Amino acid sequence: MYENPKMPLGFRIAGATEDERFLSLYLTDGKSDGNRLQVRDLTDPKQAKTWTTLIASYEFNNTVIGNVGGEVLVHTNYKAPRYRVVRIDPKKPQEANWHDVLPESPNKLESVSQVGGRLIADYLNNARLAGEGVFGVGPVPARRAAAGNWHGQRLWGPAHG
């Protein structure tokens, strides 16, 4: 349960990572276009009633796309107008401790999904989607661009590396 009577116009949206380890809370203030992002580690008894703020500003769009171990993967336009994916350790959420998984690129990072320990990223390039798979989301992921086109949500064409 979450309530903030000081911000009656804001929305509160909750979600969980695929493995149900982290509960995410997205908060809006009713004025800005973005959202504040808070998480709770559901495996940590110390966090049973507390939230950890990962991104405090309401000016940016932030979405938890998954996690790797104890770190949360966040798709954000914070300091990246064309978006990026960062790993944030909720035990050390200060920006100096963040790690880029997919840094901002010349093409807009439209969406990212974590599937089976891998990231599938959709980039917008000249008003069309170009796919890229990221295999392994540790400190230095291997990247493979898709040689083909996106058709809806399905990638067709061979991958190369």
C-alpha cells in the first residue's frame, strides 16, 4: 500500500521484475512528464516496509526492465535524451555508482526487454526500428546487431557479431 496525500494529482503505478525479486513503484507529480522511481527488494526482510529511491526527479521517464542479481536494470532518459539502460544497485543508488549497460547512441532506444537473461533492444533509426540483442547483462555485455528488419515484434534475418 502506498499513499501520499501531499500529491493528490499524481499517479502511483507498481510492477514487479519477471523473477518477482524487485517491486517497482512509479510516481508522478501531476505536472511533469516523467516519473520518480522507487524499488523494494522482496527478498530482503529489512525492506518489508521501506522503499529505495533510485531516481528522485519527476522530469525523466524511468522504467525497470529487469534485474541482474541484486542490481536493477533501468531504461531511462536521465542525462540521455535518446535513452539508455543503466544498472543500479539499490544498496548504493547514488548516480556515481550506476553502470551503463546500453549507453545512449545516435539512435533512440525505443524499448528494451529482458528475456532469459538477455536484453532485446529496439532502436529508432530514420523512423524505422532496428533491432539489437545484448547477450548477457553483466558489466561488459556482448552486443550483436541484427542483420534484418523488425516486423512487428518479430526479428527476421540472420544475426551477425
